[in-house]
Amino acid sequence: MILKIALKELKEIVREGRFRITAITLFALLLAALFVSKSYYTSVNAQHSEAKKNARSEWVEQGQKNPHSAAHYGTYAFKPKYPLSLIDNGVDKYTGVSIYLEAHKRNEAQYAAAQDQTALSRFGDLTPDFVLIFIVPLFIILIGFNAFTRERESGTLRLLKSQGVSTWKLTMGKWLGLFLPVLLIAIPVYVLAALFLANIKDYGQFSLWALTLLFGVYLIYYAVFINITLFVSSHFKKSNVAFVTLLGIWMVSCLAMPKISTAIADKLYPYPTQVEFEEQIAVDKKKGLDGHNPWNTEAKKLEEETLKKYGVDSVQQLPFNWDGFLMQEGEKHTADIYFKHYQLLKDTYVNQTNVYRSTAALSPFLPTRFLSMAICRTDYTSHWDFANAAENYRIELVGKMNGDMAANSKYGDWDYLADDKLWSSVPDFQYEPASYTTVIRQNTSNLITLLAWLLLSFAALYGAVTKMKTI
Amino acid sequence: MLEAKQLSKTYQGKEALKPTSFTVNKGDIFCLLGANGAGKTTTINLFLNFIQPSGGQALIGGKDVVKEPIETKKLLTYIPENLMLYPNLTGLENLEYFSGLASKKYPKEEFLKFLTEAGLQAEAHDKRISTYSKGMRQKVGIALALAKDAQVLLLDEPTSGLDPKASNEFSELLTKLSKKGVATLMATHDLFRAKETGTHIGMMREGSLVEQLTTDQINHTDLEKLYLKHMN
Amino acid sequence: MLNHAIKYEWLNLLRDRWVMILLILFLGITVFAVRNGKEKVEDRMATITKEKEKMVKLDRKMAADIDSLNKNLKPAPEAWKDPRALDNIGWNAPRVVAMDAQPLAVISTGQSDLFTHYAKPKIYGEAYTLGFSELSNPVQLLFGSFDLAFVCIYLLPLLVLGFSYNVLSSEKESGVLRLTLAQPISLYQWLFGKLLLRFFILTSIVVASILFSLTIFDIDWLGNRGAATKLILLVTVYIFFWFLISFLINLLGNSSGSNAVTLIAVWVVFVLLIPSIISQTANSFYPVPSRTIMIHEYREAKALAEKKADEILKTYYREHPEYAPKDTTQQNQYSWWLGNFAASDVINQSVQPVLDDYNEALNKQQSWVNRLRFLSPAILLQDGLNDLAGTSPAHYTDFRDQVIAFADTWRHYFIPRMFNNEKMQAEDFGSLPTHSYSSAQVPSHYPADLMGLLFFLTLTVAGSVWVYRRNSFENVLSV
């Protein structure tokens, strides 16, 4: 019975001119988005590969110099891109692509694309997720807004009820009748995307499972919108009113709520300015161990302890280069300071994320977007993960440099030079992203919110149609 | 006043109106009878310049409605089958508005007089159209004819959906107007009213005017027999 | 006849409950949007004020310390803490170079969430190391702000469409149109009159809402009438464009439902699709030059220059004889800095071509993309609003240039003095270079944006005339 109704709905929809035009346009947009994204990222990726090679060769070929100078010269860590980022580019445009790794300083990722682009880029990019998350719900509204109102207006609802059709079965039929067109568009896109992404070269690991999960999330999102559409259609007498209401809901969910959420998050948990942040770090650095100045009090204490430990009277008698050792201790201390301040930033970020989690109750767009970004590894958490990995690498790199200086030179011998044997002994920066299990675990609340939207919207729909007026 | 000269209309090969000629003079009430789709509404729409003729001419007051749409509309008032007005405005306001579109301005009392003359009870004058019945709305239409001082009245199934009393009131208004010299062209199913009120009768079938006569030439029973004969 | 029609149209609208609700909602949204903008601007300005106060306080303290030290009231601290050392001042007492907010800054966030609004350049550090990005949650940048620009660009068209999508079709569907068209009037004039009235009503309410919101949040638009007029003009032309689109679609004579769908599609195309498509394809076909590659070239040039460090200082003295040590018996206390300055000069000279090439390529790319804004009225409006608010990319590029220029000025205040081995005096605090912000030299896009919008108006009017000629009453009435 339900299937019969669904097929009739589908027939009605497909025969309508507006469906054909919009479905074809939608499909064309998705394809265009896939292709355009691909060409953009291939070129960006080529730039990155070249930059990575350059950075590594700069490091290895920097010639002979004091290891500590090499640590100052530094190198770069580049954030890898993953195939799924073609679907949802997330926040990548706003976070930097590379981090400069140098001694004594933890840097932010630099060269965010958005900073070099015109204000036009703030409208958003035509990535597949743009179409999937903004346009497809509009499509659902377009084909479904008069699902019930047209039956009411033409009187056929009365006819149906007089045939003894159960309202819920009718609703489910209509539901399927709306879901099938969505599937008709989504499945080919899914298949195409899978083929596309599996065949891109030099683009990192592609996971079909992740792509499937991503589409699953979007299908739940669409189910929620179908419920909302049918709910509104069953509630109003006139098609026009249903349409305008649904548009309003789409506007609020997809455009207004995200912006309102950022306003709230920013108000409750503001970030410090860049200058303030750096100055607070500078203050902490002054108060603490800083490595370059042997007159610092902490350094003095450490000197005394070390001298006692090795049973000597002066640093020259130590079996290693005291300067190298001291600088490494200083480096560790500086790293601790940075860790403390970045943790404060992270806390602000976590608090803001919680604000988004609570506002997700007001818009199905929010949890979907966050889940989508997380699966495509283009959310801010992925960036933090990369930044932390880069920091760990930096500490190791500098540690190796200072360690070599401590072990292989004498105190006061600033003419000690190391060469490319030392440089190449430091492996190139390799970054492995968090496993998908971790990603899902980090996003359980978003998943739960989205599922809650699904269940509650079904419940609301059930409540509405069983009480629905026939005329 | 009203003249159709070999007026015809064809839609995509289908002849909705075959070349037809007739005249409606001052004071005449010409009733067009016929089944649905016979061409009655098409004829009226042609006189209103809502559609363009495929052949021939529609003349009002000697002027071609296609060549002089604004001039000819000044002379006529049209009451469609289901006269709809602006629901949020009152009867008076609607009358004022449409008269104004025809560049007719009167003081408020004059408009109220027109409404009363058209048979609309005084309590209804200041109520919103959303509260009016079909018959009441039609009376506003008649009031508009009075206000416009129209010389031609085009009516499309005016009595459909009216109860006998309202129908009777409407007929009386028509007669009043006809005595004033208004030429009326009315498309209708109502054989009774056509004989009672009309001066001329035209029977249409599948786009042709198959019969034209004056009402004093025939009685009620014979009229019905003649009508049924043509409809088969 | 037009006046007459207007009076009754006005009555009709007033008595429509939904119209009233929509307009009140819009007022509320405008107030909210302006409030958001105001908070952001206030936060920015508060930070800058605080920094300036800190700077003044520090100046006073250092001047007092110098005094006490000169009078031997205090023991001399280590060299790097001594306020009489010029390098100490140049490094630890930098000036605040700030980008003040324009009077109408609240109307559009623009690029202000990406960049810093103040910098404190010191005497050490090259131009490219000056970072201008602001700390923020990139999700905020992704979602954007709920500012007046958002309301005008995205929501206003929907308001206009809601007001006008069924202006002809509803009369047709209710049946009144038959009576109207039986009157001696022209359909085109009558419809245009109706829309014109709705345009005036809506525009008045929108303008009033905007001015009201600005007033209650203490934005001095009266004192900045020029900017306020430009704002009103831009928004009005945008509104009129959408009314004309509605007019055109209504002339096609389709049902209300069909009109609504078509108009939403037009909105999606102009406001969502065209901007995102252009943005994406522009970056594909005319990509931004790679900063990472530029940095690589920069580092190579720098490494090369550093290798010649010793030579550099000797050459520097040859080229700047006024800096040669006058008294060779006394050790210059700033010797390390001197070397650094000289090296810095040489390095900058050798890497400048790299920077220049990069900036030129970047400018070319940006101006090419800027031209694409004429493809959609939404982009034109965004550009114009950013221009008025002082938050366009051009403003930030200009600010960056001002900071770099001031960094240079700051250094060159100290260089000759340090080469002369001078000390900082308390009175000198008054003559330190200062910066005042001006945006006068930023090229204004506003006139071009307005022209672009007017062009869209003309196109739409031409389109509607064409549709009207092609369509007869038959289509409109579907008889």
C-alpha cells in the first residue's frame, strides 16, 4: 500500500516540469562542483608538493653550520590534504597550510587561502557539500511543499479518506515519494564521487567506508528535512503559506542559525587578539627559563644542580657542552609555556564548540555540517591535531640539534659545525591523521543530536498527520 | 452599440468561434444560449479584448475593440460569472476604486446612492467584501455599471448560483438599465430568464450562431423545444 | 490614475496581517544585526584603546626611570634593561599602529574577522615576518557573521519577493483581475504602479529600520551624511532590482506557486550559486600565486645574503659614511644592532624583487577577480558595503602597507642615533614617530558598484518590456 502511494507520488512529481528542471540542474551542479574542486585542489596540491620538497631540500642542503643555528633556520611542516576534502573543504580555507618550525617559538599555521583572496570568497565555494547541504534541502522543499496542501486544495484528500486510507500510511507513501527522488540524485553522485576520488593520484588515502558514512549522514539530514516539509504541508491549508514557511525554516536553519551561533560563541568565549596572545607568552617567557641568557635565575639553579650531580666546579668541566644542554632545557621550558597558552586557546575553542552543540538543537544544519567536516578531516579538530603533531616534531627536531651540540662540542666552542649528515638524520615530517573511530568518538554529540532530530521530527510528523484536518 | 462582424476565433486548429455576425442595439438585452464550450464565453472575451480575434471584428460603439482597447472599455461594464472583488476592502471602497480606474469620480454619497440603486442593502455598504454573498457582489458590479454610466453591459452566466429571489432582483435591474438605453449582451443557461427579461435570443452550438430571434416571437415551451432541438 | 490606484493598494496592504508581521520581523532582525556589528567594532576599538593607554603609561614610566637614573637615584640595571638604551626603547616601547574604525564600520564585518587591526612594529624583523592574521575559531570565519550586510544581501531580496511574487498572480487566481482588465487601463502601467507602491513602502520601512537601528546603537549617521546617503542609495537600488525581477516574472502570467518557485530560483542563482561558482573557478583558472614558493625564494636569498655578513657591515659603512663611527676609541654599545641593520638593508634589497613579483602577481589576480563582481548584484552590494564599512580587502592591504611603512620610519628614527652611539633622553619621548590612520588613499569601489547595480536595473527593465511585448492578455488571463 505504502509503496503504491509512493510510486504514484513519484510519478506525479517526475511528470512536473519543475522537478525535471531542478533535478537536472542539481545534478549538473554537483558534477560541476566535483570537477571544479578537483582542478583547484590538484593545482594547490602541486604547489604543496613542490613546497614540501623545497622545504626538505632547504633543510638538508643548508650547508655546514652550528646545530643551534640550524634550529633557528628551521623548516616547515605541511598539512596534508585528503581525498574527501574535495567533498567538504570545511575550514581549510581559513586555517593555514604550513607551520614554520623554529627554535624558541611555536608558530601559528600560515598562509590561509582566505587572506589572499577577495571578499568574494566569503560567499562560499562551490564544493559538492555546498550543493548537498544548502541546495538539496531546497529541492526537497520545492517538490514536497504542497504534498498535502495540493490534495486539500483539489479535494482529493477527502476522496482518499473516504476510501479508508490510513493517514499514516498515506504519509509514509508521500515520504517515500519524496525520498526516492533524493536517492535518485544522491546515489549516482555517491558512485561518481567514489570512482573519482579513488582514482586521484598523490592525494592520500581514500576510504570508501568514510565516504559511505558521509553520505549516510547527508541522507539522515535529508530525512529530517522531508519530515519537516511534510509536517508543514500537513499543517497549512494553502500551498503558498506552506511554501513560504518552509523557506523561512530553511533560511533560519541553514543561514541564520550558524551565524547566530557564532555570535553567541564569540560573545561568551572570546579569543584574545594575536598581539595580546603573543604578549602574554612573552611575559611568561621573561619570567621563566629562557636558555640564551646564562644569568637567568632558573638557569643558575640548574647549573648548580648539574655541577653537583657531576661533581665538578665549573661548566667547562662537564662532559658535554653546557650551552647545548642549557638551551635544550630552555627549549623544553619554552615549549611548556607555549603548551600552557595554546591549551588556553584550545579551551576557548572547546567552549565555543559546546555552544555550537547546544544550538544544534535548533537547526539540523549544524550537526550535519560538523559531522561532514569531521569525516572529511577538514574540521578545526583535525587542524589542532596536525598542529600538535607539528609541535611534537619541532620539539624533537630542536632537541636533536641541541643534543648534538651538547654531545659533540665543548663549552664556548661556537665554531662547531655540523653538516648534512645531522640534518638528514632528522626524518621528514610525517603526519598520520586520527583514526575514524576517534573522529566518531569526538563527534558523538553531533551524531546523537542529528539522530534526535530524526526521531523527533518523525514523532512530530506522526502527531501532526494523525490529527490532520481533511478539508 | 455592439456589433460582431464575421467575428471568429481559432485555437490551434480548433474553431472556438466560427465567423459570426450579430448586432445589439441600445436598450436590447441579447441573450446568448448554448451548452458549455459552445462559444458564448469566447464571444464575450473577444468583445473585452481578452483574446484576439482570428478573423472579423468586434465593435463597441462603432469602435474596434482591438484597435481602441482603452476607448471601448470606457463604454462597457463587465460582470463575470463569479464576480470577485478585493476582500479586504468594503463594498463602497471597491466601487470607488474601480470607478476611479475608469476615471469616474463622485462624492461618497453618490457612490452610496449607486449601491442602493443596485439593490445592495445599506448595512452592507461599509462591510468588507469577504462578508458578501455572490448576489451582493453582483450588485456591486451593477452599481459599477451605474457609476460608469456604461452604455454596454457584458454578462457571463450572471444568474448561476443565485437563488430565485436574487435572480429576480437581478432581472429587474437589467430591465431598468435596458430602459435607460444600455445594450446588454448576456451569456446564460437560464432559458426562463432569457425569455422573461431578454429582447433577443441567440443560440450557439459548437462555435456557430445557429438561431437568432426576438423573444416576442416565441413562448417558453417552444423556446425550450427549439433549444433542445439545436443541442442534439 | 496612478495616485488613485496607490491609495487603494495602500489600504489593501495595511489590512493584510502577514505583511505587518513580516515588516515587524524585519525590523527586529535589523536591530539584531546592527547590534552584532556594533559589538564587534567596540571590542576591536576597546583593545586598541587599551594598548594605546598601556603605551602612554609605559612611556611615562620609562621617562621617569631615565630621569631617576640620570640623577643617580637608582642603581643602573643590566644593559638590556636600561631605558636609556635606544635599542631597549626600539624593542620594548613600540608604537601602536592602529586601524581606526570607519563611522559605518558596523554595517559589514567584511574581512575584519580575518586580520588584526593593530600592530606594534619593533626595530627588528623584516616586513614579511609581520603577521596580520587574527586569532579566531575558523568555524566562525566559515559561517560568517549576522551583520547588516548579511541581512541586506541575503534576506532583503526574500522580503521583496515575499511582498511582490503574487502581485499579479493572486489577483488572477482570486478572479479580481478580470474586472480590473475590463476597465480602461493599461496592464503594464497598472502592474508597475502596484509594484512601485510596494517598493516605496518597503524601501521606506527598510531605510527607517536601518536608520533606527543605527541610532539606537549610537552610530553617528547624521554626522556622516555622505556615507549614510551612499548606504541608503545602494540598498535602495538593490531593492528596486528585486522588485523589477518580480515584475518581470509576474508578467509571464503564471500562477502564484510557480512565481514563488521561479523567484526563489533566481535568488539562489544570484545570491548563492553565481558567487560561489565564480569564486571557485576564478581560483582554478587564475590561481593566487603561491606564498609558500615565494617564502622559499625569500629564504634562499636571505641565506645567501647572511653568508656575506662580515662584508655587509664594511660595505654598509662605505655606503653610509654618516654612520661610520665617529669616535673609534669608544665601543658602540649597539654594535650587534648595527650589524643587524646593515645586514637587514642588504637582505631587503636582494629579496625585494621576490616580494615585488609576488605582490604584483597577487594584485593582478585580485583585480581580475574583482572584475567578476559585476556578474551578480549580490556581489556588487557586498563590495559596496565593505567599501563603506572600511572592511574591504583593499583597506586591509592598505593598512598592512601603512604598518610596513611605519616600521621603516620607526627603525630609521633609531638607526642614525644608534650609529652615533647616542642615549635615550626623557624629552625624546615627545619626538618619537607616531602614526595616524587615514583611509583616504584606499581606492573606492563604490561608484563602480553603484553603476553595476544600475546596469542590472536597466537589463531587467529591458527584459520586462520584451516579455510584455511578447505576452498578450491571453497568456496573462489564461482564458
